[in-house]
Amino acid sequence: MSIARRPFLLSPWALAAAPATQAQDAWPSRPLRIVQAGAPGGGSEMFVRALEQRLRERLGQALVIESRPGAGGMVAAGIVATAPPDGYTYFVSNLATNGIAPSLYRKPSFDPRTDLPAVGLIATMSNALAVRADLGVNSVAELVAYLGANPKKAFFGSAGAGTSSHLCGVMFGQRVGLELSHVPYKGTAANLNALLAGEVAFSIDNVPLYTQHVKAGTLRLLAVTRARRLDSLPDVPSMQEAGMKDFDVFSWYGISAATGTPQAIIQRFGAEIVSALADAGVIARIRQMGAEPAPMGPEAYTSFIRAELAKWAPVVKASGAVVE
């Protein structure tokens, strides 16, 4: 007796899913495009470069870094947010674009909670409160006393309205209960020069910006903005040690994917980033930049970005800085 055999038919869903599954299994089959918002050779690019060799070895593909500056990083973010979700276009996400910009821009080009899914955090970099060495101020308490006694000199500089250096100054003023006058400059170099020239009483910006001037004796660091002291600056107290409860502020850099990128690819790439950050050579290169490795995979980085959004939204509102 023969048994009739029915032909095996794939459902329409299975037919549609099969090519996508095969594509994910083969990922990556070509170089990855990494879009960063800074100028070529800047911090965002340098952090990716620190991982590049290790990721190339693990993934078998090159990382092609593309610089697209403009609009405080929103140009680059918008390019990636609307790129094809095929797993080959990524953004160097950071505090400015993914933590501050959604509150700063009246009509942001993307929402980090729904767009640009988090792949992995790479590194964090502390800010520091700096004054001229000849100001005669040796601690945060002394600076607060100086500013209180000299309200006409209570100016702080920043790299521009809405930057972390601006918002750190706003947060500092809130915590110490002082009315401070903000002076925005066009970029970190101009802000540094203003501090060195005595145009402002203090500035709060990335630690590496001040390093050579501290060594030369022209600037003094009063505190770092991380929750605890930095291993590289053991003699500089944290803001929390100076009496500012819960003050924990820092810049950060990671990788985010084009909106809609398959979760399997995000998980794979995130795992490779975390693995690369365990390499001693990678750790050394990141620390040479004045930063600390901060390995986080997709889930942890997603939660981290949400916490940063919540942290900065009220500070942006208090600053009055809104970009149309």
C-alpha cells in the first residue's frame, strides 16, 4: 500500500523570514559604516579607533568611520536614524546627542527611546571644575565663598549653550545656591582660552582639556564631576566629597544602530564591543585619552541612556537653552 505524500509548503511568513534570517546569520559580509558627529580625529572617532583592530579580528570586516559634523551632532544622528536597518550603519552615540539633545531641541530629529537602538557603551570621561591658579582659590568651598562675595565676577564659561560644560555650570549653581552668569563660547578651545585669560571665574569641562595647563601651573582643578575620585587624579576630590550630594556627571561614548536594525545583529555587535573592552591594549588606549572603559551591552546601555535623559531634562529646562 502506497502512502500519498503531501508536498511540504512553507507558509508566506516563513518565506518572508527566511532571507532575513539567512542575512543575519551571514552578518557581517561587508564593512560597517560608523557615522560620528565630531571633526575627523576627534574624541568620538578616537574611541572607535581604540576598538577597531579587535573588532576587525572578531567580525572579519573593516570599520569605515565617516565624520558628519553639524547641529550639535544631530546631523549625524539623523543620518543613521533613517539609514536602512540592515545592520551596516551605526552612530557614535554620546551625551550631547542622546542624553541632552532630546530636551534641548524643540523638534529633535530623533528620539533615543524609540530610535537609534543602543548597541554598546564604550567609555566615559569625567569633567573637572577648573580655575586659574592665581585666583587664590584652592577648594570648591573657597570658590563658592569667592563667588558669593564677588557677584560681579560670578561668571563661568562653556563651549556653547546646551553643551555639557554649560549644563554642568547650571547644575553647580543650583547645588550651591548662587546666581551665576553664563558666558557661552564657540567651542572648547575658545572656552579654555577665556578661562586662561581670566574672562570667567571657572569652567567645567572634560579633564583632558585642562591637563597640560595644570602641569604648567596655570590652572588648578578643584574637583572632578564623577561620583568618586579618578585613579589618574588621586589628589583631586569629587564634587560629592565637596558636599554636592548625587553630583555624578560625565561625558560618554557608545555605539547605536540604525532604527529597526534586527535585534540578533544588535546583540552580536554589542557582545563583540564588550569583549573588545576586556582587551588590555584597548583599555590602555582608552585610558591614554583620559577616559575609562565602560563596557555595557544593548540592554544595560539602553537603561543607561534612559537614566541620562531623565537626569538632564530638568537641567536643560532650568538653563533656558532651547534650540528651534
